[in-house]
Amino acid sequence: MENWTIFGETLKPGEMRRTTLRIPMGGLPNHGALRPAEDRAGDYEMPMFLLNGGKEGKTVLISASIHSGEYAGVPAVIRAGRELDPEKLCGRLILLPCVNTSGFWDLSHALVPENGSNLNRTYPGDAGGGVGERIKAFFVREIFPRLDFMLDLHGGSVAEKMTPLIFYPKAEKVTKVSLAAARATGVEVLVASDADNGQYSYAANFLDVPGMLLERGGGFYCDREWQEADYRDIRLLLDHLGMYPAEPSMGAGTWKHRVFREAVYVDFDASGLWYPAVEVDAPVKKGQLLGTLRDFYGETVKEYYAEADGHILYQTEGLAVREGDFLAAYGLTASETD
């Protein structure tokens, strides 16, 4: 194993370093910092662990809090950085426990507050654009080309309830590798994704980097069981990639999975008060009522029905919804395999 030089840091074999990833903003005002900060013209900061293993292996990125209010992955990635022994690691790890630091301190549930950018959309970004676009462009230019795999940790938004699931990319060159890695985790539901302009999905479709997006938890909560499960799945992934052995109690190779190769995503086409009629992680039949949209007088604005047999993956359960907001996603039964 050789020394590893990355982002201005040089690590010897078997070394771990806690440091800060600094993304140049070209003087653009931002408040991306490791502690709450007012707008300043400095670099955008993200906490980072770098691990250069004692033996050769893959280079992997594990990130969390791209959507800043999706919390469970943050302590899981921090724990990995603190507990993994770099001497026992085969390969190299880039751990980013909080990508959207300005959104994290602003208590934004998802977006970069400086310009409302979604860090899991509109890749490849723009090196001369707003704060979020510059972050995306940096990832595309400086991080993605170095990687053999990536795991991005998410959770349900503030008004969403979901079953834990993994999205893996429908990207011809890396689908098989990505799905095999997803099957190594303890997440039961795996869903093929057509997306190609998000963090992991852009890297998969345009740079042939296999990866996956893991969703668990949500609602601005950070339950301990979600943290523990995210950490377990980090370890199971690293075990699968031949980088670091999982603990026997983590059950490597014993988990069962349901794979949905197609899913339906429904948005609201009107505004109102939402009354869902189905449960998350439950079957739904074609023609079954998903829920009713009402006005402030209790009158029905619109009813929404399932287009096909499926399994509810996640849905909005907040009361106030607007036209264009997300309603629900369900995996199609006809596309399911194990």
C-alpha cells in the first residue's frame, strides 16, 4: 500500500485523518461551515474522515446529509470514521458525514439554503454557478473519478414516512455490481432507479461508478435504531467489497430481499389537505384508494387511486400539500423478484 495524497492531505498506509473538505466558492457568500456561521466569502466546509488502509483495495465514498434534515446517516458515518481500524482496512475511504453543512445549521429539511439547490438533483452542476451548483461540480471533477463505489445515506423528508429501502441505478455497466452490493446489506426492499442526475445516479450513468442510495428514517428525527442499522449496513457493504470484515452479529449473507425493478411515483396535481388511505410497507391493489385531498371545509378536492398492484415504499403523511408536491411511491408487484 502506498501513501495517498488527496485534497491537499497525504496519508501513510494504515492512517486515518479527521480533516475538512473545503470547496472553493470563488468569493461567493455562503455559510457552509463546521459550526453555525453567518455568510462569508470563504470556502464551503464539510467534515471529513480519510482512511488509507494497510492493504490495497477499492476507494469508496460514504456520504450523508446531502438533504440536510435527513439525519440518521450522520452519526453512522461519524461512527465508522472513529471505529474502523485503518490498519485492517483494504483500500481507501472518504467519509463525509454532513455534505450540506449550511442546510444542517439552518435546519433546512433538504436544500442548500444559500440558493435553494437540491444536492441530489441537476448534476453535473456548474463550477461558475451558485453554492449548490459549485458543490456538485466539485464532486464531479474532484471526487467521482477517484471512486470504485459510493454509498449515499438518506431518509424520509419532514412529511414523509417510508420503509427502509435502497435505490440502485439502472446504468447498464454498473447495475449488476450495484445490485449485488445492495443485496449484501440488511435492507429488505431494493428498488431500481431510472434517475441519472443525482449524486450517485449521475456517477453511475455517466462515469460508470457503481453505487446506491440508502433511505432510512425521516421527519427530522434521528432514532438510535436507525443509526445502528445504517452503521451495520456500512459495515456489511465494506465486508462485501472485501475492504473490512463485518462482525458476526451483523449477519452477513443471511438477509432476505425484495427487488422491485419498476416503481410508480405520484405527485399531487392540486393543493389541499391530505388524508392518506394506505400504509407504508403494505400492499396496494390496482384501483385502491391512496388517499383523499380535501379543502378547509372538508369537501373533496380529488381522490387518488393506485394505477397497478404494488407495495407502498414511502408516502407523504403531512396535512398541507401543494400542487406538484410528492404524494407516494410504490414498487410494482409485476416487476418484483427476490
